Amino acid sequence: LALQRPPVAFSLILLVAFGGMTTSAASQALPGDALYPLKIGLVEPVRGLFASSPHAKATWKASLTQTRLSEVEELATKDALTPEEGIESQKRFDDSFNETQVTLAELSEEDPGAAAEVEASFNASLDVHEQILTVIGNSPATENAAEVETFVKYVRSRIQRPAATTAATMTMEATSSPEVKGRATTSAPAGWNRVQGL
């Protein structure tokens, strides 16, 4: 067991060594940025070490999945969601989504009520992100609409949103619902700012 601890301690040392400003900048990095590998390869894993309980792990993994979606929204608003990046974003979302499902299942075994609450919040956030991406993709100002649409379809297939829910319905909800506006502002400010300007 003692042999398994040094990697964790070493990761913490590395995080401190990089400095607060660097890790803070890495936390805001987007795919394609120089600091993005540091974000997903060191900063996020080290922060995840502090999520020790099943509830904390499920909440943390859910937040990472939301982060992956927020990144795509940021790229889309900058017309930087290339076909290649769209594929990579799908992979990152898929990995994070699967990890969230695993931790939710583990939490459900220990505390079904808590798992239901985390899952409900998680599903609501996924709906908000999907709505935001749909509105961004439908904007005449968006130059990567095809890539956004492809990504939205992929997310929809993973979260199994009912097929009867149309893009028009999601657009109306995203631009009119106070509840959606409040959650969207918190979870994806850049994407929602683009929506507000449509």
C-alpha cells in the first residue's frame, strides 16, 4: 500500500510546483490551448483526489461532464469547433459521461436517495447544455453549425433525450424559461451569453 501513495503525493507536488496562476489558467483552458493537456492530465485528476466519498465522487464526475460540454460551447461560440475537434470532444464527453454513470451506480448502492438527487441535477444540467448548443448551432452567425449539430446529436443519443423533442422546442425553452436561464448562466456563461445575443 505504501508503494501506491507516492504517485498521489508526487501529483500534488507537481500541482503546487506549477503555481496557483498556472493551474488557474489551465482550469480555463480549452481544447487546442497549450495548457489544456495540463488541465485534463494533472489539474482535474489531482482535484478529483479530494473527492473521497461516493457522493463527492459522483458530484465531481458530473461536474467534469458539464465542463466538457461547456468547453464545446466555448469553442462553438468562437467558431473553433472543427470536425476533428468535434470528434475528440465526443470522445472526451463519452469518457466523462461513462465515468459519471459508474460513480452514480456506486453511490446508489450506498445511498439511493442521494444518488437520485445527484442524477436529477446532472440530467437537468445536460438538458440545459443541450439546449444552449442547439441555439448556438441554429444561429445565423455560427460558422461551425454542422459540427455543433453533429455534437448535439451525439449528446442526445447518449443521454437518450426523447426523439419527439425538437430543436424548435429546445430553442424556445432555452430562450424563455427563467429556470433554464438561471441554470445556464451558472453552468455555461459563454454559451449563454451567445444565446442571449441572438
